[in-house]
Amino acid sequence: MTQKTSGRPAVIVREVGPRDGLQNARAVMATADKLAWIAALVAAGLREMEVASFVPPALMPQMADAAEVTARVRAAHPDLHAVVLAPNMKGVEAAIAAGATTIILPVSASEAHSQANVRRSRAEQVAAVAEIVARLHNGGPGRPRIEAGISTAFGCSRQGVVPERDVIDTAVALARAGADAVALADTLGYATPGQVRRLVRAVRAELGAVPLGNLHLHDTLGTGLANVLAGLEEGVRGFDAAHGGLGGCPFAPGSVGNVTTEDLVYLLESEGFDTGIDLDRLIRARELLSAGLPGEALHGRVAAAGIPPTWHMAR
């Protein structure tokens, strides 16, 4: 994930709009519109994307077509790293059947958010991850990559402060449970650069051979890109972002949009990193997003201002 291309250090930008972005949208995007939007994002150079969440449609109607979307995306874009979220074994089995490349298993650092999100305690969800990993290992080769995502790692609107020790201990427990990677998520957008530096450093120091996954950052308080820079300083080379700045967690009151993909690409390319993404095509793809979600507010400074004439991709 950190190989060099074009002589510049590569950074993976994982687009999470079709999953995290849509789960908080007021309307339900039609399947055909999702597929057209995803195709435009792939054409703009996105190589990793969260395409769906395998959860009960009654709880999240925006994801009712998760299996169809995942299967059709895999067929149409075989080189795309197709990522999905699944909170339990039933969702994991459906995701595998649909052909997901990576499955994210969510675990909340906040006990209050864990109960609201998956109806389990943090310890119970860690145990569920261990059971899922064990069952997949017993299934033999060819299993998808399992990533444990620690939500509310930087604070929670339900619980308030989440002790950093709880986050570290949860990360270690997930590594021992067999996760292929452990990621940190700022679900509420409360993180500050100093907190990002401190927690990334502490978690990585105790994970051992298990890699730290992408940083998942929200921009609730306007600190999203500052937190990206802090992550870069600590050696993070993978970030989640949502096209148009969509997103938020329905089970975490106050959670608003993710870091905007367009703004993130502008920043990374300006700072000398290679994302492999065509910024102009990425901005033009917003037309399909707007068409599929009419009336939904889109965000992003670069799209609003336009690419400045002084800007060029670093070489």
C-alpha cells in the first residue's frame, strides 16, 4: 500500500461514499444510480472503495441492495478493491457470497456506542470478531481480508471521553483475535492533530505484526484535513474519505460528513503524494452524485472554488 508510483510516495484514498456516505442520507439512491456513480469514481482513479454495508434493510434501507451492488461492482470493476462493512456472521456470509474483497467488522471503543450500534458490549463484539475469523480460517484459502474498525476511537457523543487506554486495549484484543488489520475511526469528528499523533503512535507500538489500517476521519469541527496531516507525519499512508463530504453514523448523534475526497486528493497531491486520482474527473463525478441524490447537500472547498490555476500535481 505504500509502494511508489511516479517517483512519489503513494497514499491510498479509500472512497467510503457509497457506504458511509449514503447510510446517513435522507433519501435512498437507486441501484442504477449507485452503479453509475461508482463507475465514475473508478474512472477517476479510485482503487479502493467501500461499496455497501450488510445490515438489516429495516434498520438501514439505503443498504437494502448491498448484495446486488457488491456483486455487480465486482463484475464490472475486477481490479477495484471492493470493501464492505458487516457487523456479524450473517452479514459476513452475505458479503462473501457477493464477492467482497475486504470486510470491515466494526467494534466501538465506546461502550455506549457499541450498544447503540451492534447491541453488544465492546468485549462481546471483540469475541464475535474472534469467532468470525476462526470460522473463516477453518473455511480454507480464498477468504476475504478482515479489517477490524475501531469506531468512536477519538470520542463519543453518547459516552463523552473515550479513554485512550480503552482504544489501545481494544486494538490489541482485535489483533489477537486474528484481524488482518486494525483501523481507527474518528466517528464524531472530535479528534485533534495532537490526539491523532498520540493515538496512532501508541496503537501501532502495541499491534506488533498486525498493520494499522486507514484513518477514518470526519470533519465535524473542521479539523479533518489537519488530522490527515498529523496522520501523514506518523507514517499513515491510507485515509478514508467521502465524495461530496457525505456521511455520518445514524447511531452516533452529531456525526456529520466525512473528510471530502476532493479536498483530500487536492491536499495529498499538493504535498507530494501520489493518489493516482484525477482531481478534475473526481469533481465532475459530483454531477452523478447530485443526480442520484437530488436535494442532498454536498460539501467540499475545492469543488466550490474550482481547481486554482496555480495548482499542479507534485512531481
